[in-house]
Amino acid sequence: MNRKKILILAVVAAQALLLALTAIWRLRDRESSYIDYSPDMLSMAQELESGLEVKEGVASIAPADQGKNRRIYTPEFNLDRGVYAVSVQYRSTTPYASSLGCRSMAVCDDEYPWIFSESLLLTSRDVSAEYFVYVRKDNTGVKIKNVLEDGYFDTVHIDNITVRYLNRRSAVKDVVMLLLLFAAVDFPLYLYLFCSGKGSIGHVITIK
């Protein structure tokens, strides 16, 4: 067996092992895989002319709340890298056909945005909403915010918020990223091993 075949087998074996270890690692159970927030654990805040008003233990926005940037939010909590499902149980008077109202999303206050969060509008059509959050770094500080659009005075009450780690989605996401990385590494390796003796890479790839 020549050196090229040995190198190829070594690379393939290392990549297969890394894929297997990544999948097993992401499919493992986590102690912090489920986080639950009841209404008394939430806070409501708004910007008034007199300054910021924060109401701890309040999970509602009513028409009497006339400030700006009105939001109901969780305390900050830490998430490790992976994919999470956020479920919000709520009551809202926003018409189901509306495109504006109270929007729920995950946010990260770090200087670099280590998360990507989907968002959903909380309308009277449903009493629950679920969306996905993608975290790119371990131990990332996250909050779930439900922000009512300025100028809208609907009633919104949050009954419960849960954050759940998705083992399978996290494993699939990491495996796909590794496959893309391997493809980027394997292609120039292939050119080096099989085309280096046939001239330069510029002669191997012909542009017509």
C-alpha cells in the first residue's frame, strides 16, 4: 500500500471518527436541557418620559402601559452551543391577521451576536407559539423577550415560557457543518495527491 492510499485512509478514518464523536456528543442528555419560566419569574419594562420603569413579577402589557419599548422578558440564562426550541404560552388581543403587535424572540446582549433567533408574532389566533434558537458558543447569556410594537396598545399576557434543547437538530447541524469543512479540506488534498505529478493545478483546471 503506497503512501497516498495510507494518507487517504487515515484522513477518512479521522473524519469518520470526528463525525461519530460529534453526533454522540450532541445527542447526549443535558442537565440543563429544559428551562421553565412561570409568570411570576418574568418582568415587564417600558421607557417612560420620566425614565425606565421595570415591574418585576409582572407578565402582562395592558393598554394603560403607554411607554415605549414595552417588553416582557425572562432573567438572563446561559445556553451551550446547539439548537433550542422556545415555547411561549400566552393570551393576546392582537388580531390574527395583523402584521404588527407583540413579537417574541431570544436576544443576546453580548457585543458579538452568538445566537440566531427566529421570532413569532403573538396574535389572538393561537395561545401558544414555538420557534427555534441557534446558539454558536457555549455559556452564552440569553433572554427571551416579548416586545410590543410602539403605537400599539393591545393586551398581552405571558402564561409560561420554556426553553428546550433539541438533541437531534443540534447533532444534524454540527454534522453538516463538519461535512462542509471536510469537503473544503479534501478537495485541495485530492489535487495535491493525484494531480501534483501531472503539472501545476493551473494546468489541471482548464477554464473554457
